[in-house]
Amino acid sequence: MKVLVLNYEYPPVGGGGGRLCAKLCESLAGRGHEIRVVTAGLRHLPEREEQGGVQIFRPRSFRRREDTCSVPEMALYLITALPTALRLARTWKPDVLHAHFVAPSGFLAPLTARMGRIPYVVTAHLGDVPGGVPEQTAGLFRVASPVAGWVWRHAAEVTAVSSFVGGLAHAAWGRAPRVILNGIPAIPPPEIALSPDGLRLLFVGRLSIQKDPLLAVQSLARIADHRWTLDVIGEGPLGAEMRAAASGLEGRIRWRGWLPEEGVRALMARADALLMTSRQEGLPMAAVEALWHGLAIVGSNIGGVADVILPNQNGFLCERTPASFADALARLANNPGQLASMRQASLGLAGRFDFQETVSAYERVLGQAVSAKKHPGK
């Protein structure tokens, strides 16, 4: 198949959804499909390059930061990416379009599809669905939800990365998607070994209101008398505020910034537990990676996280208060036997998120969209 992918966030731009898209594109290319991606360009990135067998087109979008995108910058992506998408539809003649994120990427899909009578598939991640990240997108969907609903209902196929995201999309737009859980490439199971120096925690993600890094610091401050360390991987608009809030915890928190994939894996290999204080999640890629590395997970009791945490087996689901998180973290710090058991349980759950199964599921959906066009009515 020739697949034209529309995604306003593609590495190094964006977060977990972009990384999932990149892994999927490279894996499909490895299976013999031709993949071209139209994403947002930044000044310091090449306008066109090949990565992992995938041709990437980055028309300048006037986006300012890799890790954050405002609603006006989303609109600029639509304006600047449309000519490139239309040109590829006309000259390259893809078999199918795949839009990641209903808004804004999905808004390009019907216009581009019309150019070449091409079927399109839309994948919902979280912030692109009403109610997913209300603090950031409530204003957007007050205006854009009717358009997003039209895009969703007229797609050849629709998918979502978790049952929680799928439920939100179904409730908003009246069409239930196929749920395809995020996965990552399997790694050899690590040996579970605890450190004599205390609980080794990891926080991974964009330091934004969605991930609520301030709650992480507030929770850890309550157990300052316990032995623990925290590595923070990521940056974002709340980075400076998080550092200021952690001023009394010098030497306990290491600020890593954004790291390449191998750097994230190296730190996960040395950690005991993943700390996720998020307000909202679809299916967090960091948590899926944590399972494969055998980490216990301490996360918010919210939709999307329940797919990766079995309470009191491989981690804890916490109410979103410093006291609740502090209690769970203290239990791990004080009970190395329980920590080791939870880490082993995470390894047992990891097989549910085998990335080759994820790729095969998307491959089937894209193939079905192409087949439905070629053989209508079957």
C-alpha cells in the first residue's frame, strides 16, 4: 500500500502520540508499504528527509516549540500543510490516507482525499476528542466539534488508542471506533534488581497541565524523610514552576530534559517505578514502556491509565491529591518485597502491548479501507 500520513506532531515534534505514529510508519515501511508523512515544520528541522524508510515532509508551520502547540499554531499547520498534502495526493496517488489526531490533522483528510478519491482513516489519541483534555481544548471544541464530527463520521475507518478515548469519541460523534492499544517493540525481560539506595522513581512526559508535574513534587515533598530519587524526562510550560516547587528537594531530583529513545530506555532500565500524576491520559506510551522494563506504576485514577495498572498488583491507582500519591509512594519505599512483586507483575502484563500486534491491527484497518473502495458493497 501507499499510505499518506497526516500528523501535525511527528518526532522530534510532539509527545507520545507522535512517537507512536513514527514507530507505526517505520514498521509499516519495514513490511514493504510506501509511507509518506506531512507534518509541522520548524525552522531548525529539514523540510524533507527520510527516517526509517519513511519520507517526511515538513512545510513551515510557524510553530515555535517542539513540545507545545497552541490552537492558532494548529490552524497554521492546516494552512501550510494543505498544499503539500494536495500535491502528494495528486502526483503520488496514495491508496489511503491515515490522519493521526481528529483535530487538527483530521481536518485535512477530507480535502486531501477528495483530490484523488482516496479513502481516509482517522485515529483519535486523547486531546483531539471533546472531554479528553478539557483544560486545553474546551474552547477549541466549542467551535470545532461539528467539523470534527463530520470528519469522524465520513471516514472509511475510525480507530482510537484506548477504550477510554474511544468512548469519548463515540459519545461526542455517534460512531464507535475500533480500539487499537498502543504497543512498543518487545525487549528481552530485564532482571528485577532493587537498589540499596532507596526507591528510584521516573517521571516522563511534557511538563504541562495535563501531566500535572506540580502534583508529583507536592507528593514527594510529603515523603522527604524516605529514601527516594526522581529522574524527570521532559520539558514544557510548567518546567520552571516545577523546578521552583522542588527547591527544598535538591539532590533528590535530576532534571534530564528531553532525551532520545535510547536515553529513556537507559533510565527505565535503572528505575523501580513510574510516577504518573496526569489529569488525563489516552493510553500513555511511557506507561507501556514501563511495563516492558518491569517498573511498578503509581498513577492517577483516571480513564486511560486503568489499561496499564492492576491496582495492588503492578502498582497503585491514586486519587489526585498529594496525600494519596504520597501514601502509595511511601508503601513502595517501605516494602521492597511488594515493590519487587509489582515489578514482576508489570512484566507479566507487557505482552498485552506487543507492538507487532499493534502494527498488524493498523495494517488490517488501512487495507480494509482500500479494499472497500475497490470493492464497494462487499
